[in-house]
Amino acid sequence: MSNRFGDRRVVINGASRDFGRTLAIRFAQEGAEVFLSARTAEGAEKVRDEIRALGHDRVHAFACDLTDPASVRGFAARVGEITDHVDILVNNAARWLEGTDLLSASDDDVIDTIASGAIGTVLTVKNFLPLLLASEQPDIVTMVSVCGVPGNHRSSAHDAFYAAKHAQAGFTEVLSKRLRSKGVRVISLYPPDFRNNDPLSEAWETAPRTADSMLTSQSLSECVLFAVGQPRDCFIKSFHFEQV
């Protein structure tokens, strides 16, 4: 454990598994107070308990369904009852939908995928913005995807996932311009497929990280920590990565 981000309060959605869980653990290991959400309270609480087992008790767990505006509002309100400001908001949650055939997904799957990734991101930022503006060092980090890059077609993701990610990219693009005057940095990451190693496992230290290896969650999380750790004159707008 370190105290590198001991003065930061970090909100992460989609934190019950995969890269959201990785970021939650990494921020906690760096001393941040962490506010976690997942679609189910049980999912968020499981990661909260893992972090507490590391000896870090500044962690809180919430249920939040990004497809439900009332749930997003409730999440922000509950966090606001605990703290008067948030320093870092991480938009990580977005439903993955597989399939290169548009007809392969149901209408409900399409709606849920676009709602969680696109509408959920906009509503989360909107509802947490007052708490971010109360911070002296506010950052918004969004895990977009290479699927949000114009012209990309190499992913096996469904068209609806592409639509959600392009919506996120467009939203963060204009947001970075409109919030800079308020001191809010808007940082977007556009990773290709990457290997998400468990930060509490041996693989975290032993995973191959050579030029011909797949991008790892170690490197991706280090990009996030690097960006939010920069002095306030440094506005890193986005991270783009070569695909292997």
C-alpha cells in the first residue's frame, strides 16, 4: 500500500469484475478513498470486502443500474451523503455484446448495450458533476474502446457495442472542451482487446509485457494512474494503443 492518492476520492462504476475491479483495487492500493458501484450490491460489496482484506477501509459499495436514471441519481445522492466532493470519476461500466451479425442480438440486448454504455455514461457524469466541481482537482476518466475510433472494424463486438462506444467518444470529446474552463480534465482511453490479469494474483507480476504481447491491465491501469497524477497544467485528452 502507498499513499500516492491518499487525498483523492474516486468513484468507479462497473467495479464488480474485470477492469473495473482492477482499477478499484489499484486506486485503493495507492491510498484513495474508493466508491464502487455495480448492477448488484452483492457484486460491489464483494470487491469492497477484497479491498478491506488488504487493510484499506476507505471503501464504499453501492448498487447502480446505469440503464435506470433513478438508480444513477440515487447512486450520486448516496455518495453525496458521505462526501462533499469527488476528485475522480471513472466511467468503466458498459455491457459487452458479441457478434458481427446485426441480426444476432435481440432488441432488448441492443437497447441494454447502448443504454448502459452511452446513456449511462452521460447520466453518471451529469449527476456527479456537482461533486466534481466541488473538488480542487477534478478528473473524468472514461474507458471507451478501440470500437469508438472511426474506421475501426477489427473487433468481434456487435454493432450496438460500436454504437455505444462512438456515443461515449463523441460525448467525452465535447465535454473536454466545455469543462476545461472549469478545471475539469476529461481523459478517454481507447484500448483494443487486452489481457485483464487479477491484481491480487501471481499473474499480475509475471504476465508477459513485451512488444509482441497483448496489452495488459497492468499497463492500462498505469496509464490511468499516470494521467490523473499529473500536475493540473497537464490535460491528457486520450490514450490510443496499437493493436497487436
